[in-house]
Amino acid sequence: MQRKLKAAGKEAMVALIEKGSELGAHALSGAVLDPVALRELFPDYQEKGAPVTCEVHHENIYLLTETGQFPVPLIPPPMQNEGNFIMSLGSFVRWLGKQAEEEGVNLFPGFAGVDLLIEDGNVVGVRSGDKGLNKDRQPGDNYEPGVDIKAKVTILGEGPLGTLTRIAYQKLGIGEGKNPQSYATGVKEVWELPAGRTKPGSVIHTMGWPLDSKTFGGGFIYQDDKNLVSIGLVVGLDYADPYLDPHRDFQRMKLHPLIKPLLEGGKMVHYGAKVIPEGGFFSVPRLVSHGMLVVGDSAAMVNVPKLKGIHYAMKAGMLAAETVFEAFDAGDFSAQKLASYQQRVEDSYIWQDLRATRYFKEYFKDGFHVGTLKAGISFYTGGNFPGGTGQGHADYEGMRTIKQVYGSATHPAPQPKFDKQMTFGKLDDVYLSGTKHNEKQPSHLIVKDFDICHTRCKEEYGNPCQRFCPASVYEMVPDPKDRETKLMVNFANCVHCKTCDIKDPYKNILWTPPEGGDGPEYVNL
Ligand code: SF4
């Protein structure tokens, strides 16, 4: 767009800020790419060296039991991946960044957006976070204050539960009349396998074990053309059991007879975790405000049954760029002028797909079997039958107490064990996410009331943050003063997945951006 604006004689600069140390450092997905938007944006993407080379050739869905598996005989057409590509989102984002830079876009990695600048109801830019604050939030030796980046139009594409998008929800009401957002946590490892072991282009999805029939989610195993396998488990965060631990269940999943022989003798080389917005059609916020547009995961643009949103994020970005170009032509950046972006999205395949899958997650509220049956029918009726209420709830409301789930408040929590060959503890995994934070800064994880953690949450839920966090950030440790256990927050381990902000049953944790450039250094994820 930068080049197009220049060619049209417009004095404008396109800037992109990214909280990771480089573009792609915080990008994580399965990933199987539907190349529809890529082909539209870069018809010559292969000549340009896009890291998209491994086409899907084999596809299976299995229903797992603890010791066996049943192949799903027919994969409904909307779920099929033929013609899509297995790839690493991080590598793809790095490549896209290069293309953007060649078009004249200014990239600012290492800048975390911490506030949305709003004047008289107009979004006029973004404030980046300070660097070099001490634990007491006072400037330290290497202090660098954040900067205000002013813009005619700000496009929010922050991924799920973005900090700036949350401010737009709170101050600009973009979520009014919509369902609360709902999410899943995806936990993923990349394994390097002995040459010749992988079947490049193979996609496997699993349902059932290790999740119980009331928990929404499933596994994925994608084999690429470089002897790498991406394997992961996605768990809907509306689950009830306070003892559920997505990371632990993922480790168990790898021991299944379908999966273990594939990984045995291989080496786990990368790890990451991230939430996925799963609220779908009824959770898409208003996409436009004065001087602001929202794209991609930040706007819940994810097709839940297909586990895909990258092509929607790209398409939404392209539609946003067209809209902004027109706004520059007219010199008008009001919500009225930018409203054509909302219309463009609603006229596109993004909307069509989200609409056709609008009840998908709701089908599963009565359990796996009913949900599968309803979803199967809906695939053949374009999502029109069976219907649903279209109502949703915030995920934290779904959690039940230990007593409600296990019948006794003293039921012990599971104590997982890991062999460090096939299965790994959270800290071993975090090491392979490349996560680093300046430990002199204040914690970016704000626990609003520690008393709740030490009393009600401990008794009722057994401090589930210890389990739903896939990075061992939250730990109940003995306090020598009063022999009670107290919550310790190891913020330096945080992989920025945002699960704690979503799933804490008391809404007691707020995720905020740490210093720009901190966090995971994802490779091949
Ligand atoms: Fe994810 Fe929160 Fe744990 Fe960080 S602290 S890894 S955001 S659950």
C-alpha cells in the first residue's frame, strides 16, 4: 500500500509495530494454510520464495480411545485440506514482513502497543510501552519511555485478546450486542524425525481421548517436507474441570499407539502455546470505529471446524488496505467513510464461512456425540440446520469447583510424570520456546487480589492457574512464615498465550504486554 499511496501522490507512511523481537517471533499456528488470499495478494508467491511448499496429500480424522482409534470414514467437504499447505506461521510471517518492507512499509519490531490514543472519540494512534522500568515501576538505568505513534488510521491485528483491541472494546464499545469472545488453548511441539520417517503432506486430526466427551477440542499432526512434524492439542477454554491441564493432556496424547511410533527416536525441537478465538460469527466485534479497523484473530475471524484463520486475517488486511486507500483519496477517516470495510468483509468469503459455521461450537455444548452428529448434518446444509440460539458465555464461567466435578473438595490433583524422551514437563518445553524476559521489569501478569488465590481459589478450585498455564508461570510454594502455600508468579516463563487472563475463575489475572522484544522466540511454529 505504501508504494500505491506514493504513486497516487499521497504523503503517507505505513508503519507496523510488533511486540516480538522480530516479525514471526510470536506467531504460532498449526499450521495448514488455505492459500486463497496468498494467491490473490502474491500470484507469484512461489517465485518470491514463500515458505509454502508442502501441499497436503493425505488426510485422516481419527476418533481416539485410550488404546485405539477409529478412522472417520468420510471427511465432510468443508473440512477437507486437499490443495492446502502445511507450513510454519512464524516463517511465513517473516517472509511476509520482507515483502512488506520491499513495498516501503516501515517495520518496528520490539514495540509493544500498550494504549490506544483516543481523542474526542477518534482513534489517533498507539502508545508503545516503556522499557527499562524497575520492579517498583520507576525508571531504571536503561529507561526508554514509550512513544506515541500518531496515525490517520490504526489497524488492529494483534492476534487473540490483543491489549489495544481490549481497550477498543472497553472505550469504543466495539463488542456491544455481540457474544463474549470464547477461546481454546493450543499447545504445540515440533519434532525432528529420522530421515524417511515422515510422510510429507500428511494431515491427521484427532477427536476424543485424552479429552473427555464434555470437553471441546482435538489433536493435530502435520508432517512437512523437512522431516519435521507439528503436533499439538487444542482445548476449548469453556471446560469445567479445574484439574484439567492442556499441556499434561497433550503429553499423554503423544503416548497413544497411533502417535508414539511416529515420534519414537525423534527429537522434540520447538514448543509454543497460544489461544485461538473460537467465538465465531456471533462474537465478531464491530470492525470499524473513527480512525480504526480490526482484522484477523483480533476480530474472531477463525473458522472453528477447519481450525483456520490465517487466510481470513490476510484477506481482512487486504480489504482494510483498500478501504484506507479510499479514505486517503477522500481525506476522510471517519467511521462513516471506513464503514465500507465492514461491508467488504460481509461481502467476502470470511463472512460466508463464519456464517455457515456459526452454531458449530454450540452444537458441542451437550457433549461430543451430540455435537458431532449436529455438526455433520450442518456441513451438508450450509450451516442452516440444525439451528442454535447463537448465545455464548465467557469461558471462565464454565469452570466448576473441585467438589462439583469430583464430589469431594479434598479430591487430590493429578501429579503428572514425564520421561523427557516422549513427554516433557512445562519447563523443559518452555526452554525450547526461546522465551526471555528482562527480569528487572515489573511483572506483566497482574494478579488483582492475591488473597483470593490464597483462600477461595485454593479451596474451591485448587489454584487451577498452575494447570491451565502451559508454561509453569503460576506456582503455589510453601511460605516459611506461616507454612501456608502462596502464589508465586514466574513471569519470565510466560509464552504470551493469554490463557490465564481468559480462564481464571475469578477474572483475577490481567495479561499486559511486557517490554517490547521480550517473550518467546518462536522458530518453525
Ligand atoms: Fe499463558 Fe498466562 Fe501462562 Fe503467560 S502466564 S504462558 S499468558 S497462561
